[in-house]
Amino acid sequence: MNVCIIGTGYVGLVTGVCLSEIGNNVICVDKIKEKIDLLNSGKSPIYEPNLEKLLKDNIQKNRLRFNIDISKAVTKSEIIYICVGTPSLSNGQTDLRYVEEVAHEIGKYINGEKVIVNKSTVPIGSGDWVSMVVSDSLENNNSSNEKIAFNVVSNPEFLREGSAISDTFFPDRIVIGSSSKKAIDKMIKLYEPIINQSFNWRDSERLIPKNTKIPVVISDLTSAEMIKYAANSFLATKISFINEIANICEKVGADVLKVAEGIGLDKRIGPAFLNAGIGWGGSCFPKDVSALSNIAGEYGLSTQILNAVVNVNREQRLKITQKLQDELKIIKGKIIGVLGISFKPDTDDTREAPSIKIMNDLVNLGARVKAYDPIVGAAPESLSKKVEICSSAYEVVRGADMFILATEWEEFLKLDYAKIKDIMRSPVLIDGRNYLNKNSLEKKGFKYIGIGR
């Protein structure tokens, strides 16, 4: 099929690359010429395992192109994906200006029957609104008065940064929301190689048998939009829940790792997202939980659980600073190292990363803070300019009074901790992800401080 992807951010780029990999002709559109030039050269502006390899392969096979001309992309495509950003406004509501702009452009250039897919995470009811914007634009720009049919589909993404390619090819489910059977059938045909697992590419880390079909959830537009918000809010809830349990474990002398294992083996609960730590971040959870709470508020409903989820997450970051104060007594003038800046491993995304809030708080308390991340090379704008970005983990911990493991990069498991102990001023660490081997580090002479242990 001929597919157009509007927006080459995280979701748009991954979607476009993966759809081309399963045999479609894909053209991705973005306003930023420098970004388009970079992509056409086979370089990815974001870090994601396997993404750049597939990007290059499909450009070479002439199945994947990048352009700034939205008119050609829209006119030549059967299916048009809206994959632009939907950031949060200061009041917690969703900023839809980019979606509106794209919907208007689609209406301006639409020239035949199209399926318009809303892949961006949008407030519930936005599908009908997008349809209205496209219709109005079409009416204002269609001089021939020819009736042009289109259908809007909600097809939410459930990608995890760091495993987005695998999540696209081997999803737990595919959700398609529309009032049009014709549009739904077209989307099923598009995803058929994924649904039937009939394509050739395989991620060695996650194999699915060829005879396993991917479940497809067919719904109305509104339900599909709600599924996305409900899923992310529930996952955020699980993390906040286990962090609250971890805080209780610390007081009563229990080990949250064993508690998580014990409850995670219950099939009604499951082990995923039961890793206690310094809290959740990223581009999705904070935005989506806030947006769902705001949507409920518009209908006069209170979201006591969601509000608590956000509060627990906010307080979890503060507890790390408190652990530091309890250990060091005085933070001012102390050297504190931070290993990991991104909000999770295998991504360069630092949006809402817990590490940034923690580092900024430590700087405000007068500490000298040094940080290192295997992928994040430059300091994020939200990070205090006083934080020193180092080129290695050893540089971070040299002369440090304490260090915090903030992101569970595999590289940090392979460090020479005997060497680290020797070059630190004081061998004390806070394992903010319960990632390192507590017993091994204590035998090496470290004071190990975990979460909920």
C-alpha cells in the first residue's frame, strides 16, 4: 500500500520504518528540512535499537522516502497517518494545535478516498473533531465541488522506548477504532503481515512463533482513544503502587524485590511494571495521566486514584534527595555522581526523567553534581547548567562522596566497582533502580542503599 506518515518524531519515524519493512511504500513528511535531509541520508535523529539499520535498508530498497512536501504525500497515499506531537499545556490539557494544522493540510490536498489514521495520543472525542476539521478544509479548498470520501481511524500506539521496533512487529494487540467497516478492513489488510506474523524480519530478543496471531481489537473511535489513556494510566499506577509498597518495606524491614516477585506471580497481577525505583517519566505517562484526569474533570468527575498516582511519583523523587541528606547530613559542597540521565535505558529521551529533578534539587542544595549517560551526550535544557556532563562513569565517580544509579543501562553492570571504590572519596551509592548486585557491592566495601530494601 501507499502510506503517508505526517510527523517524523518518535512514533512517526518508527511507524514509517516498520510499515516500509513489511512491504509498503511509505513517504514521511516533516516541516524541518534539516531533519528530512538527515533521514534521507540514512541517519536517525533519535536513538532506538535497530531503527537506523531498518531505516537505511528500506531507503535502499526505495520503499521509504522523506519529504517536506505534504501535498504530494497526501495525494499519492491511500492511508495517511497523523503522528505529530500532542504536548501538555500548563493546565494539564492537551495541546492539539499540531493535529489541527495537519488535519487542515490534509483537507486542503485530499484528492480521493482516504483513510486518515490518528496515531497521536489525543483527547477522547478528537477523532470526530479531526473529521470535522478535514471536512471544513476540504469544503473550503475543493473548487470542483466533487464529493471526496474519507474516514478517520484511531490506531493508538503502545511503543516502549528502547524496544519500539519489537513492539511494532510483535505487539500484544492492535487497536483499530472507526465507524467505517471499509476503513477497518483496509487497516487490517495493512497490518496483515504483523497480525499473521508472516514477514521475515525477526528481533532475536523477542521471537513469536509463526503460527501465533496478534489479537486485533475493533472498536468505535472513542473507545480506541480511551484504551490508550487507560493503558498508560494503569501502568503508571502499577509503578506508583510498588513504589509506595517499597517505602513501607523500608520501614518494616521487608525486601520489595521479594514482595514484587511474590505478587507478580499471581496471574491476576503479573510481574510487569513492578520494579520499585525513583519513579516514572518519559513523554507518555506524565502527559497521559494528566490528560485523562483533565478529561474526567470536564465531565464533573474526580480522579482520586490518578491524582494519587501522580503525587506518589512526585514524592518518590524527593525521597532520593532525603536519602542523600540522611546519609551525608550536609549536602552543600559534596560531590555527587549520577549514572544515567535518560528516563529509561536504550533511549536518549530525557523528557520528565526523574534523574533531572533529582540533580536540579541537589544543585539547589549546594552540591557539585556530575553525570554520565551512555547515549545522552549533551545536557538537556531542563537540567541545571551547573551539572557537569562527563564522558565516562569513572569520571563521574572520581572523588565523589556518593553516587546514584538513576537509569539501569547494561553498561553499568559491567563497571569495575573495585576501581570505583578506590577512586571515590566515600564508597556510598544509592541504587535508584535496584539494578546492581547488593551483596557483591557490600563485599567490595560499598555502603549500598536501595529502594524498599
